[in-house]
Amino acid sequence: MFYKIKNIIYKIILCCKIKSYIIKYNKKIFLIGTPWYGNLGDHAITLGEKFIIKEIFPEHKIIDIPYNIYFSKLSKIFRFEIDSNDMIYLQGGGNLGSLYPQEENLRRDVIKKYKRNKIIVMPVSIFFHDNDFGKIELEKSSKIYNNHFNLTIISRDEVSFNFAKKYFYKVNNVLAPDAVTSLDGVLSDIDVNRKGVQFFLRKDIEKILSDDIINKIKFHLNKYDIQYNISDTTVPYEVREKQRKKEVFSRLIMARKARLIITDRYHGLIFSVITHTPVIVFKSFDTKISSGVKWFKELEWVHYMDSNDLDNIFKIINKYCLYEEYKIKTTSKCKDIVINTIKNAIFNEEKKQ
């Protein structure tokens, strides 16, 4: 009961703050659908999105409206007025489609409600189930997206991009890396003594990496006395805007301290890239890793592996963990790509209007 009351008070305070920003600032950008849940990959996306928007529009105030606030009764009471000249950015991630209906419903609602606003869907992966449910959901999204006058969808992998061009054909479709890549090198000033292996492993509905494979890898690590730490890019509690940076950076520091990351998480892969840590990454439930890893094909220290290829997995572990610390020879260019691509998409569309 106490927690519920405290939660309501927090929401009221946040709504007051949002309302004051709307009144105070003439130059403002709305970022809608940001997370309160414990997926730190999604929180890292929000940090990346804000960094990108600030790079492009340094004089604008970014007004962050979390999912929990947008659909709450309080938002109706406070009546957040979005002017037709205000730009709206929608939270990116692996959530466009039928896999996470709540996030898709928010996106549809905003796009349907604000038909005259410029709306940018930040880099997403797209997945609709190949069944009756998925087809019905795709038809709903397709109809709403194609009826908007000024909508840009940024896909973060080629499979999603080609899908969007096919079904969201009246939309401005753009291909760019995940927003988190804009944080590349964020911890480069921190000097660390790298040790062992850092696991970032799924435990949710998208988990497909078997425990048997993980146990065999752990057995190999124990055999050669290689220390390791097992974690995930999620936490079992709510994370709000005030805690966002601290929680995300706790995982980035884990990545930065390791000699090697082993992961089946897309943001486990990206955390390795932006902290310049070698990585073994396995495929995901959908195509977000198999397609998204192509952004990092020039990085010789990013290893996209079949989980059954244990001999080569063990060789890679030994290469990075048993000998002298590996020195990174190349780093990703995705930071510049994602910022410039989004910037060009925004201003090129404006010229067409």
C-alpha cells in the first residue's frame, strides 16, 4: 500500500515537471515511450537517443514521457499539449511488432493521435508473428503508419528495413545502427585491469541458448582457472529516469572490466562494442542479432558464433583470456553513422514538405 501511494506521488511530481517544461520551453522535442521497467538495454537506448537528439538540436528541451505516464489517467488530468510544430520521437528497440503489444499500442496511439506532427521512430527491430495473430497486428500497424503525413521509421537492421519498406510503404524508411552505438567510447577514459569473462545472458521469453551449452563453457573456464561473472542486461526492479544512467553504467563497467564478453543479448553485443571489449555473441529468437551484427563486420574482435561450435568457442576464449591482453586494432564507426543518418533523415524530409 505504501509503495502504491509513493508511486502515485512520484507520478504526480513527474507530471507537474513535464507540464512545466511544456509551458516554459518554446523549442522542445518529445521523447515518448521511455522505459520504467528493468531492461537496461532499453534504458541505454534512451540515453543514446537523448545524446543523438541533443547533437542535432542542441537548443531544444527534450521532454521525456515514459510509457507509464503516457497511458496513465494523470496524463489526461494534466493534459500534455503537444503543438503541431513540436517534433515527436518514439522510443526505439526490439519492440516494433506483435512480440510486445503494449509498446506497439503506444506507438500506434501516438502516430494516430498526432497526424500532423513530424514523428521519428528511433532505431527499431521489427517482428510480427507468422500466424493469424501476427497478421492481424501487422494489418493494424500498417494501416495506422501508412496514414500518417510525416512519419519516419528508422530500422536498425536490414531484415527490419526491408520488411518496413514492404509493409509501411508510405513511410519514410531509413536504415541506421542501434541508438546505443552513439555512446561509443563513453568509458574510454577509465583505466581498468581487464580480467576474465563477463556473461550477459537472457532469462526471458526470447531465450534460446541452452543451459547445457552455458555449462560446457563454464566447465572450460573452470578448467583453465579463468574467472567469470554471470549477469544480464536486465534487473528485477523498476528503473526510472533518475536511476537510468547509474544502472546502465554499472553494466558498461562490467563490460569494460572484462577481457571477453559472452552474450545472447543484442545489447550485450553493443555494450561490448562501445566499451571496446572482445565478444562472442550467439543468435537471438528473432533476426536482430543475426542481421544487426553486420554493423560490426569490420571489427575482428566481434565473433558471431554457432553455440554448438564449442571447439572454436574455446579457442576464442583462450585467445583473449589465457595470454597477454588483446589490444583492440579497430573500433566501430556506428556512432557517426547513426547520428548523421538520423540528422539527414530529419532534414531531407523537411525539404520535401
